[in-house]
Amino acid sequence: MNIQQPHDETEFVTIIGADMTEIHRTFQEQGLSGRQFAIVHRAGRHSFTMANADGGQPMFGGQQLIAATFARRAAG
């Protein structure tokens, strides 16, 4: 498997919640818009796994949640 590493100083924040209202509220409360963060892809329902030597462990009890990822380029 060829996994690419980031080539720039882009910073990412992923917010996980029960619905987009919850995610949007968190985005606003953290001031991400004012810090120049923008959504990088459509938000959607995800399953989450924490990678480890045993092949990974389901997170959040295996429950699917909505995830939205935001990014900004680092100042420079």
C-alpha cells in the first residue's frame, strides 16, 4: 500500500457528532471559521477504528456517527 504523507503544513480538525447541527455548533464555538478553517469534503456517517498492532479497535462502541473534516493552510 502506498500511503502519501502531507507535503505542506495543512492543519486538519475533524468534528464528530450525532448530527450536523451538533457539528456546526462545535465549529462555531471553537472559532474555526475565524481561524480560516473550511470543510474539505462532504460530511457523512462514519465508523471509526483506532489503529493498533492488533488490527484495530472499534471506537464509540462501533456506533456510526457523523464526521466533518475542516482544514486550513498554516501561515507561512
